[in-house]
Amino acid sequence: MEAYDRFELLINDRVVKTPVAIASMAGIVDAAYVLERAAHVGTAFIGGYSIDDLTLDASRRMAAGGRKEFVYDDPLKALEKEIDALKESDVVTGINLRGSTPAAYAEVAAAFEDRVVYEIDAHCRQPPMIEAGCGEYLLHHPVDLVAIVRALKAEGVTVSVKVRAGIAGNDAGLARAVWKAGADILHVDLMDFGHNKVRQIRNASPMMLIANNSINTFDKAMDAFSHGADLVSLARKSDPWTLAGLDAAISRAAEEGGWYNAPKQICRGGDIRGLAFCCMPVKACPLIPTLDKLGISRNEYLTLKQEAVKGTPLEDGRSTCFGSLAWCCKISSPCMFRNMTLESRGLSAREYMRCKHRLSEKIMNRIFDESKTVDESC
């Protein structure tokens, strides 16, 4: 519960103790690899594991060419061994899978049910895997990817999709497609796109978002968090020392700040969660085009925030610019009137940010549960 209070992260109905994850590396990341690093990761995706004849043949061809691969005769038996090895760990386990048909994924999910997260490998760019109909093939054939997501969700399991940014052509559109199909997590290899791609994807769907690729320092992790990531994952740099340093620094920041992945304000390039920090729409500023892209009128925005803070510590604030803490900015922005109000109410900076987090969740629920007009170019 201490970890939940710090990060408020749940995956597969389990508490994630830190928003630091291990990404799969075929032939490398298995249960033993994770257990050696378990003290400082919240979730880990083992694999990738080929799960049918076509992809197993691809793995054998790749292994013969010198690549590291997990090669076995019985996929379910091999997976059961790895899953069993991690069942006593406090690391939330995901299995990164490579299959050529929706039925192959469904068979694995039927075997292990809700014991793990099922991650679809739409990331591998090796020709044998693409020829087998998985990896990057799925980014060029999103209808097939959606079919796999639906097949897994029909088994009642938690689904992650691992993608490589910049391949599908419209990453925001792809994110919305897999979200509407039922995916729970999008795990994105950012390539060279950086935080702009994180923000674009966050603005396109409410799925849990894991940012991957060279995010191996505290500053890089916080940059991803402040633009929409819920977790960061490491692959080649997932050594115990790097993981321990990230875990400690992020945990410390969460204890101090109250909202570990608080967004930047909209006017400073933040994602749409930053609407929680925006003031009333009374001047020309980035708030106005953001609302237009979301299909939310100014009056709807006013009503949404006013109703969302009713009965909460943010409702009051007569000494603030607009008479309520609902319209006040991020705690890192200096404001004498906001701080005076917080002091008078006995509300700490940490508690204020947690309240803003709750407000942000209500705003996101409104955007994605009711409005279907989100501009995918946001």
C-alpha cells in the first residue's frame, strides 16, 4: 500500500511498486534476468516468445543467423516454466508474444488466464518475423493488429501492445484503434522522436502508456512523465545499477511532489492532462486551440471543472485570480495568491498536486468516455 500511495499504479489488478519497467529482449529477458533486478522494477515484459509454427521457424532462422532467440519445441510448456518462476515475485509480469494469427495468442491466454499481462509484439523488425506476419508487419496492417487485441480481450486478460514509433504513419490513430479494440497498455519505442511523440499519443487515448528507448536517466524519465508517460522501460541499459538509481530518484520525487508524472502546463507544451492547471478561457492562449481540437466548448470546459471540484479542497479559493483553486496553476509556478490560499486551508503543496491529479482524471474521463471527437493531430 505504501507503493500504491506513492504512485497509484495498478496493472493486471496488482500494485506496481515503481514506474520503472524492463522491456523484452529476445533471447535475453527471461525470468532469471528479471529476478536479478526485481528489487527496483515494478513490471517486466519477458520474451519475446514465438508461439506458433511460423514464428518458431522464424526464431530458428534468426538464431541460425547469430541472433539471440528463445527456441523451444513446446511454447506453452516453456512459458509455464518462466511464469511459474516469477509467481512469488512482486514484479508484475508481462509476456511479449510473437504469433502469426489471433488464435495463437488466444490459445496462450486461455492457458494462463489472468496470471500475466499479454504483450503483442508489433515491434520486431527482423525480416523472418515480418514474413511470419508479426512484429512491424502489424504496424502496416493495423486491421490484423486489432484482430489480435480483440482475440486476447475475449479471453478476459490484460493486453499490452509494443510498437515502434514512426512506422505506422499515424501513431495517434494507431493508438486510438488499439484502445477502442480493448488494449489496456501501449508500450512505445520512441526511436528518435522524444517527448513530442509521448504527448501526441497521450492526447490520443487514455491507455496506460510506457515510454521506451534510451530513457535511462532521471531527467529523461521525468521528461517522459511530464508529457504523458505512466511508466518508462529499459532494455539494453536495464542493469541493476541504472534501475536502482532511477527507482530511488523517481520515488523521492513522488514523495516530494505528490504526482510523480504531473504534466507540464498546456502553455508550456504539456499534454491534455494539463487542463487541470489551466485558468478560465478569458484570453488568447494555448488553452483555446486545445479545447477546439478536443471538441469542447468554453462553457463546457467551465462547467466540467466547476463540477469536478465540488466538495473537494480545490472548490474554494476566493483569494485566487478566479475565485477557486480549480483554475490555479502547477505548484512549480510561483503564485502568491495560490500559496496564501493553500496555507489558509492547511493544504500542503503535495496534497494540492494530488487534488489536481484527481481533477485531471475526471477531465480525461470526460474527454475519452463521452467525447469521440478528439483531433488525432493533438
